[in-house]
Amino acid sequence: MIDFERLRQSMVDSQIRPNDVTDPRVISAMLDLPRERFVPAARAELAYLDDDLIVGEAFGGGAPRFLIEPMILAKLIQALDISGTDRMLDVGCATGYSTALLSKLAGTVVGLESDEKIASAARATLAGLGIGGVQIVVGKLTEGAAAAGPFDAILINGSVEVVPDALTGQLREGGRLVAVVRSGPLGRATLHTLTGGAVSRRPLFDAAIPPLPGFAVPRGFVF
């Protein structure tokens, strides 16, 4: 029998703590949450590897979806500096692992998926674990979830070429959005903050994670 508790502790000790994740709330959330419940049963033993783990295909989703590697996810979440009263949007939530983590830090979390089959899997897992304060909605990822906003913080689960104005426009004053912005094969985690009606951007660290479909820069015509 696989000792998932031991694997979870090893993930935190070898991947999370040594990589500048110091927020005790983030560490506690990752220690508490069974990541193996958010992946297909046949891949459960891979749940704590230091790697991105594909989940969309196994749950019948048409779009590529991954659980991004634990260390990168932890650093992105830490950068948002979440408070217990924050209302959050989790874009591209896949099977709901990141949504569940955020629920342990924020007041309310809205997980956004574009694929109903993956969203249904997320709802079932979150309900099975008794996780409250979360809602999984289906819609176009680049358009966010304006009806559920505004948000204090937004997490984008995957690398993007561009962060749409539609998402930063759903931040309340002082709100933060974090994403890995990609140009070529590599990307840089970037924190976007809305202050005085203007969005500032601050690079945080380099990261290479799978792209989230739909966030490409429009290509011009070639004649």
C-alpha cells in the first residue's frame, strides 16, 4: 500500500521548503491536502512528483489540463499574500487541487473551468473531501467570472502569452493576479496589482509550466 502521507511530507520537505516557500499557511495547506485524490486513480502514485501531471484526458476533458508542479504552485500562491477574507478566482482549476489549497487560505474561492467534464470531476472531489467555501463554474477562461467578482486575488493555472484585460478588470482595488507569462519555451511568474485603477506588473521568478489554452497573443497575417 502506498504511504501517501509520507509522500506528502517528502514533497513539502524536498520541494516546497527548500525553494523559498516560507508562508506557514501555504505549507500547512499542502501538508493537509491529499493531492492523490485530484489525479486519476491509475496515476495516484505519481501525485507527489516534482513535475506537472496531466489530468484532463483521464477525466474525459477535451482540453489539455495539468496539475502544475507543486513547487511552482506553492510559490505562485504565496506571492498572492492571501488573507482569510479574500474572494479568489482560480482560472483553469482543472480537477480542483489548487482550488482546494486556496480554500484553506481565503474566504471564498471560485474555480473556473472551460470543460464541463473536468469541472464535474472537480466538484465531486471537493465534495468528497468536505471542502466548503468553493464554487466551480464553467466558462471561457480568458473571460474570467465577472458575475462572481470582483476578486481580491486571481491565480492563473498554467503559462500564458498574455494576461487578458478581462481578468485584471475583475480585480477590486488593491487586488492581485499572478501568472506565468511566457515568451518562448520559458516563462516568468509575474504579479499584477491593481492600484488607483492602474495595473502594475512585477516579475517574481522564472518558471516553465504547461500553457493554458486560449491565452496566446493574436498572430498577425503573413502575406
